[in-house]
Amino acid sequence: MKHIAIIGAGITGTTTAWALIKRGFKVTIFDRNRYAGMETSFANGGQLSASNAEVWNHTSSVLKGMKWMLRDDAPLKFNLSPSWHKYSWMAEFLANIPNYERNTIATVKLAIAARQHMFETARDAGVNFDLEKRGILHIYQNKKSFEHATKVNALLAKGGLERHAVSAERVKEIEPTLNGDFYGGYYTQSDSTGDIHKFCSGLEAACVKHGAKFLNGAAVEHIHQSTHGVTITFARNGKRDAEHFDAIVVSAGVGSRELAAKLGDRVNVYPVKGYSITVNLPDEQSQQAAPWTSILDDEAKIVTSRLGQDRFRVAGTAEFSGYNRDIKDNRIRPLTKWCEHLFPNMSTEQVVPWAGLRPMMPNMIPRVGAGKKSGVYYNTGHGHLGWTLSAATADIIAAKIEADYSASGNHTPQKTTDSRNLAA
């Protein structure tokens, strides 16, 4: 039985572990945190959203970013401090504007495929993660933003997504708790929401039950690759140790770039910070005043999900400020104010803030496939759609590893599945 190491126990790492276990591989997962799903997979917006598959490489996004540059509370904030990684990444981002349509269509196809894998995984692994299949409602306050959404909708339709325009009246019929005036909306009934951290924790337990080993609290210090496999040196519980594997999958989120460089690969992940608040709903009035339908406010770049009876998750913003996880009040406050405006009868007395770093590639397409060296693979760089795409990319990389070992009986990777292939 081939033994595969995975670095990272977030949503991509845990789903990859499960996909490999299903194919008969022995799996060990390394993570520097004490529990699975403690970084970017801890408190995201909760949306499993094919309807949010539009990539950001668009001229309008760049113009908005420039317009918002001096606003501390802007949905997109670009820190101007000098950084070669940041500015070179942004240059690649701009260079991918011509690929906007192709990459958006490719992403929505991947998101739709991920649904089946996600629900099958939850069912087979017995994971309860506050799943709500009530759809996602995009809301628009003005004609201009609605018309842009109509153009995006044409691309989503090419990718196979069924998403319908709805009137202002229908918006409030779909979600009666909404307060305010709207020009219209788009509704995707097939989208859903859930608690990503609960999913990671539940899947970790299922993987262990099926023979996987999780080395939590393990800091990977060195990776040595040879024709005989991969040796990982790591520190855990004050001790240094090493283990040997047939292959390795890097799913380390924003840490993937550094690990890839050590392995001779370029995986240009940049940490794009996002914020969320979890609004506790301690009383019946707040529970009735909070929406069950997931909301996406395209203008404010805010998303929501209802996590059971007594929790409401609100997330948004994109901040380019490097590997900085500080929680800033001027980024959290707009999320709370947004709640108070749209859901005035919902208490915001008990709000838990959080910030995480999205691992984002310049073309907005995850890096999924083999590295230059034999036995080295990647499943990383999912950006703001890690929760949405993870089950599909886990299946892709597990199938790739299985095919490589079945095809020749050695460790030589066959044709690489990478960002270019996924976007083709």
C-alpha cells in the first residue's frame, strides 16, 4: 500500500486525504496547528457557491480597487508598502485579464462538479456541518450593478449554472427578513452553505477511523525528495523526527509557496486577507430576524450563511497586506453595520470577529497536479473558493496520483494537471 503525506489539514488537505483513502492509499496529514481547519478553513463565509465563480481579473475590479485605495473600510484594500511578491503577483493578475471569461467558465464548471463530491463525502464520512440547501441570493441596489451581474450570468450559464434574475419584490419573498430597497437580484437555488470548520473536524475523525494518521502540532522543517520517495523532517511536542513516504501533496494554503520553492516549483500563492464575524443569536427575536437564505451583496462584497439555529456568519473584504492576520476594527465594523442595516431586528451584541488569509493564484485558478520532481503533487491556491471547489480538486489530485502509480509502477508523473489544464 502506497503511503502519501499531505501537508495541511484545512479543507483541501482533509478532502484530499479522504479521496486518497477511498482509492486505497495510506495517508498521513501534517499540520502546524493543534486541530484541523484552524486557519483559512476556520470561519469563512460558509457559501458553497458556484454562483460566486466569477474570477476577479476584470478591468472593473481594478478600477474599483483604485477608487477604494484611500478608504480604510473599503471592500478591497491594497497596502502600498513595497513588496516584490505583492507587486509581481499583481502584475500577473493584470496579465490574466484577457483570460477572464475562459477562467470564469472553467471555475463554474469545477464548482458544479464539486457539489456531488462534497455531498457524497459528507454522506459517506457521516459529517454533520450545518448544511443548508436554501440557495444563494445575490442582491443589487442599483441598475448598473444588476446589469453587470446580467453579463456575468451569461458566463455562468456557459459553465452550466442555472441562476435566475428576480425582481425587487421577489427578493423579499425569497428572504423576508431583508430590510432596504433593492433594484433586483439573482437567485441560485442549487447553491448551499455550511460550517467549513465543522466539516474539517468531522472529516478528520472519519479519516482517522479509516486508518489515516493526523500529526497535528507538527511544523514541517525540511522535505527531501529522491527516486525512493519523500522524507519529511518535522518538529512536534518539542522533538524532531522524520518519516518517509512514497509521495507528498502540498495543501498548505498560504504556506504552499515557500514549500513549493524548496521542492523546485513555483506556486505563486499570495495571502489575500478576508474578515468575518459570527453573530450569536441568543434569543428568539434574533433567530427569527436573521436570514436562512444565504445572501451575497455584490456591491459591498459581503456574503452570509446561517449556521444552525443560533449562529449567523457574515464575511467579506479583500486586503492585500502580506502575511498579516491582525484583526482590524475598521475592517470588522462595516460587517456589523451592514447587519444592523439589513437586519435591524437581529441583535449584534454578541459578535465574534475573525480574519484569515486566502491562498490566491494570480489567474484565480487553483494549482492542482504534479510538481517537477517525482512524487511531488499540489492541491492549493483556491483563493476565495476553497470551500466551494475543494471536493472536486481533491478528487482530481487523488485520481492523478492513482493513475501515476497504476500506469508505470514507478514514481514518474504523467502529464501534469495544473492551473492551465483546469482553465482549458
